[in-house]
Amino acid sequence: MDVLRAMSERGLVFQMTDEDSIRRLLDEERLVFYVGFDATAPSLHLGHMVPLMAASWLQKAGHKPLILVGGATALVGDPSGRSTERTVETKETVDSWAGGISAQLPRFLRFGRGSSDAELLNNADWLGRLGYLDFIRDIGRHFSVNRMLTADSVRLRLEKGLSFLEFNYMPLQAYDYLHLYRSRECTLQIGGADQWGNIVAGIELVRRTEGREVYGMTCPLVTSSNGEKMSKSMPGGAVWLDPAMTTPYDYYQFWMNVDDRDAVSFLKLYTFLPLDGIEEYEGLRGEETRRAKSRLAWEATAIAHGPAEADKARDAARALFGGDGGGASVPTGTASLESLEKGSLSYTDLFVSSGLCPSRTEVRRLARQNGLTAGGAPVANPDAAVDPSSVRDGSLLLRVGKKKHCRIVFE
């Protein structure tokens, strides 16, 4: 299996430090490689998916992944791709987030004791033990400040201000690579395209201290056809891998609602379907592209949440949009049956309490634009009391536009 060619054909490879050497090592040896994720939130999100998929493909080809959760570097904050400094979190918060992220990784990779099984690490285990004077003497002397200032992660922040705390991020991440080379013979680092400067710094540190050559590969920062970055800063809000933050149903619906032009490329990036199985979707146009997006939604949800949850999400979507499935997985909220019967519960109350609208003002604005329905009927006056006759089997289906909905159960 020419794994590098396969990954490139799927769009998973953006840049490499030495393509010929990386290809030779992947073809001839069992490579140890690492991917790092800082614990800057309770969950991974869609922006982490491409490096995770790349790691999974390399593991399928027999190579060993080291998955590094940045419990220490998250306390510093990576300035890459940011216009402002990250909020400084407590160690207890970061430790909690690191634990949550660690629990999500086995959905994408096989962990165990085998030669190609993934190993989970936390850089707090070694960076937390480093003495500051020892670090700046033994490691800091290998870094040129002039060269660090040319890295995008630093250069782009200089005009708005870069703290000394953030300036230390690059040497710390570089030390991770050196530590993993020394302790586990790791010779390849994978990261997002915004990590290129940090990866190269690690490669140079290994070369200066050990006299050995190691390598780096970046994955693209994916942008949809309508210009939206597939990241935590997406206009509609982050799509999280934690089901408590983004439900499997909402995760499924996200993929169903991607731009038609992106369906095939996202099947290549975010699923394990073979390329010859994706070819059948390439010529679809118009309403036919829904078949491609349905396959994308199911496959992506099955990877992140399991086939059973993917089936539930698909059935719920069919129930809502005229299909034949059950609706058990539709997002559900509750409301007071007593308030309904007394006539003291308004549609505005329901749209806000369900989370479909962020404020009462937004509810009224959407109502004026004919963007709200309840029980299939337009909501013209959202401040009116909910009509009990619109409730069926103890519940009422609310919709905002065509894509957001919630079933309210009265109890």
C-alpha cells in the first residue's frame, strides 16, 4: 500500500519537509510518528479531524501513532493562527479537558500494546518536570530569536502584540519532538498547516542536539466552497466530537447541510470509503447530490459516534423530512404541561428555552421573516400563548428555518 500516495489523493497532505525520504521510510520501515492536540477546550472539534484521519490512514498501513495531548503546552497557548492571546486557564481545567480529549481518541485509532497500536501521551509528564534554567541553557541556546521572528505564528502577531509566554510555545513544542525521538524513536510529526513553523523548529532541534534527521508533514486547513473554515471559529459555531456538546444527530445534520460542491471532497477527507467507492458520487448534480451527502453524513457520524448512533440520526432525519424512520434521536426539550394548559406559555418561551434561538429579540425577528414554525404551522405572533390543539401525542415540533428543529415534550 502506497500510503503517501493514497493520502495525497484524498487531499490529506499539504506540505512535507522531504517527500522522497518520507516516502521511502513509509514504504520500507515501520515508522513511529506523532500528532499533538492541545487541551484548549473540553473536546476536539471538526478542525482536528484531518490530522486524525491522516494518523488513522498511517496506522492502517502499519505505522505507529503517538497521540500527544498537550496538557502542558495548553497552559502556554499556541499563537499560531490567532490574532489575540488565548485565555489563560487553570491547571485543573486543562487537566480536565485533557482527560475529555483522551477519551475521544479511540474512536479514530486502535490503542493497545501491538507494534502499530497507538500510544496516548501527555506532555505535562515531561515538560512539567523541566527546570527553567536547565531548559533555557540546554534547549534555548539552539533557537535563534531572529529566525523565530520570521515564523508566521510569531510574525503575524507582532503588530498586535505577542506575550513572552506565547513566545515560549515554539521551543516547548520543539522539545516534545526531541523527547519523543529520544524516548520512542519518533521520526515524523504530523500537524495542521498552521503548525509548519513549530514542526520545522522541532526538526532543527533534533538535528542540532542529536545529529539525526527527522521529518514533518502538514495537513490542509480545510475551507468549504462558500469560504468557511472547518474549524472552531465556523460561523454556525464549532462542531464538537463530544456528544454532550454536539449531539450525534446535530453532527449528522452538519454533514447533510454542507455545500453540494464539497460532498465528494469531504467523502475523501472525512471517511474511510475507498476512492473507487466515492467515484460513483462525482457526477451527481442537483437533488442527486443528496445521496452523496447522506453517505457522507452516515460515514462521518459512524466514525465519530459509532454505527448505532449514525443509524439513529439517519432515522430521525428521515422522520423529520418525510422519510420512514423513527424520531427518537431528534433533539428534545421539555416544557411545563401545566403552563401550556393555563395559557401562560408563549412560543417565544419555547424557542428560547429549547436553545433554537439565543434571545427573545431573535425569535421576534425570525417570526417577522416567516422563519419559525410550530407543529408545521407558521408562527406569526411568537408572543402568543401556545395553542394546545397543535400538540400531538404530548409533544410539539419547533423549527427555525429548514435546518434547526427541536421536539418539545410537555410534562
